Amino acid sequence: GASKNINPEVLKNVKIKYLNPEYVLEKKVEIMKKHNLTEKEVDLVIGTGYAKARNAIVYEALEEKIDYLLFWDDDEYPLAAVREGNHIRWIKQNNVLQHIKYIENADITYGYRCGMINPLPYVKYNEIITEDIFKQFIEALENEVISWDKLQYLFKNDSGIGFADESIAKYEKEIETDGIVKEDFVLGSGICLNLTHIDKIPAFYNPPEARGEDTFFSCSLGYKGAKVLRIPVYHFHDVFLKFTFLMQEKFPEKLKKITTDDNGIALRLKRTTTGWIKYKPLMYYILDKKNYKNVINDAKEKLQNSVKQMSTAFDDCDLTNLPVILEEYDHKVEAHYEEYKETNKIWDKIKKEI
């Protein structure tokens, strides 16, 4: 069905496989038998949902004897948006070719992102949502992709668009091609895995119903000793799917700013903030265990101070349950940490046997 929108010339040279939920269910049974795993063990690694679906794709690629696997989300376009005064200049990007150029000598390559960097609309301040309220809300959510400073940078020109560095967009920026990157967060899209080095590729994991599958993948890279290269190429992130015309090569000089009034924004914001809050405890438990309690208590307080006010920005987006969710996932953080470790342990067993 979905292939009807694909150029027939592409279909002549490309094999397309859809890993639908029914197929994944069959694959889980097969993996369970082949690798002598219990249902509970295989459920940790393979399935539906952000992390388990990625693991299913990696497993399928290994069985297909694919050398290099590039993850590419459907809300990211092969374009770089470069600022020229008050206008945008668009530079097409050879994403696939750039990854192929570098991946042979690395375990993982990933590029840069421009466009709507985070799924947060432009917020207009008023008597209820003051700058301080919005700041507390963002600081409560803070993780490796969002912070108050990053948001201020994006909104400083009233657009919310992250622009590309022209030297990177034109592939002119030099990159480090030796050494091991131990503390680098890779993005889930625009990430290429060298499956000929599968021993260096950890499992994807996220806490139940959370996001963060690329975050926890990144947390495992150090102990795997993975060589990670950030390569000169951009994806344009269209997080709210408001700029799909870009893929028809309609390149405007300006892009409309996304605000809280736009259709579909409230639902996406609700899903995103919930997903972020659900993985925040485990992220800080892994990365900064010493300060974990201080970080989470600070986030709880700032959420309590801001969620009622932030909810008034939307007719249909109630954010007031975020403190309750944070409390729940804080309470379960040690169990999620054990799950995270067990997932990688099972994944390592599967990799050795495959």
C-alpha cells in the first residue's frame, strides 16, 4: 500500500520490507526459540514501541546481512536551512552518500539537525504564562535535547527555527576521524550503524511508554568503546509536519513560526512532554547518580509551579498530570535501570549467536 507513493524507478533497485506488528510478533517467537530465551526476556528487546521497534529493525538487517543501517524518520528532510539576513537559503543534502563515505571507518555516524529542533511551539507571554513560569516549565523538562538556554537561542529571532552552519551544509567542515567518543548523544534519526561492527552496537531501550531510546543507546556507547563520528550533513526536522511542501522542492525565503494556536500542536506537546518526563529519572540516574535526587526534586517543584499556568495556553492540552507521572517514574527508576541493563545483556547474547 505505502509503496504506491514511491517513484517506480526507485522500486526497480530497492527492496522494501514492512515490519508490521504481526510480523514482529512472529519474529519474537522465532527469536525466542533460536536463542533459547524466555518470553519475558525477548519482550524486553524486540517488539513495538520506540526502542523495541528499532531493535527489531537492527535484528532484521543482521539477518539480511546488511552492512550499514541508516535510521531516517519521516519528519526529517535532506535539506539545510541557512540564514541569510532575514531570509533562508536552502541547500540540498546528500545524506546517504555522506554516511557511506564515513561509516566504513566508524561504528556509528550521525549528522546535524536544523529546522524545528524541538517539538515546542513559540509561546507568547501574558499575565498567566510569564517568562518565569515558562522558564520553570522548561527547566523541569530539561534533558539532553532541551534546556532554557537552547530554547532562548532558537527563539531569539522570533522564529523557533534552528539554522544550519553553511560550512557543514556544504561538507567543508573537518571532522575528527580517530579516537573514541565516549560521552556523545546521538539522535535517533540520521544515525547510521556499522553492523559489521555489531559488537560495538548496544541495544535501544526506553522506560515503559517513554521516549529516550536514542538517549539510552547513547549512554551505552562508552562502555562498548564505540567509535562515533559526527559527519558534515544536515536533516531538516519538521517536527509538527507543517512544512511538508519542502519535499516538493517549494523553498520559501521565510517559514511561518509555529505557535500554541496552530492545529495539532497541543496533542504533540502533550505526548512529547509526557515522553520526556517518563525518561528523565532514568537518564539522570545513569549519568549523574550523585545529584539524582536534587535534580528530580527540583524538577518536581518547578513542574508544580508551572503546569497549571502552561495548560491555559491550549483549549485541549492539560499538562497538570506531569508532576504525578514524574513521581511515578522516580519511584520506579531502579527497576527501569535493571531493565535497561538486562536488555543489553540479552542483546549481547543474541548478537554473539547471530
